[in-house]
Amino acid sequence: MPFYEYRCSECGHEFEAMQKMSDQPLSDCPECGRAALVKLVSATGFRLKGGGWYETEFKGSGKSSTTDEAASGGGGCCGGSCACQ
Ligand SMILES: [Zn+2]
């Protein structure tokens, strides 16, 4: 079920509501009670689409951890020549 973001044009209250596609858009602000809600383009949809992103990032981090291992093997911080020891 998608989330919709609403903002009240009277008091500025913003919130997210989970609604069915078929539900009527909300109009009454839960804060001030006025019928002044404006439906915003949901950023949540982008976050959900970002699932593919996560996968890409995961693959990328697999590569970078290999790099990290090589770096620590080569004597990075705490490798002996660092002032922290
Ligand atoms: Zn309001």
C-alpha cells in the first residue's frame, strides 16, 4: 500500500498516510481540522525504488572491502608506523 504525504496549507503540518490507490485523498488536517491538506509527491516511492540501489551499493562495497583488506595488509593506520600505538 503506498504512502502519501500531505501538508496542511493552513498550519504547515506534514504527515504521511498509508492509503489504497482507490481511497479518497485526505482533505482535513489532523492538527488544525481545516480542509486545507495538499497532497505532496511522495518521496517514499523513490525510497522504495531505491531497493535496486542498495543492491548496487552492496556489490560495490564487496569490491571496496577487498580494497580495504589490501590497504590494511599494506600497513595502514595501526600498522606499526602510526602514532596511535
Ligand atoms: Zn492544519
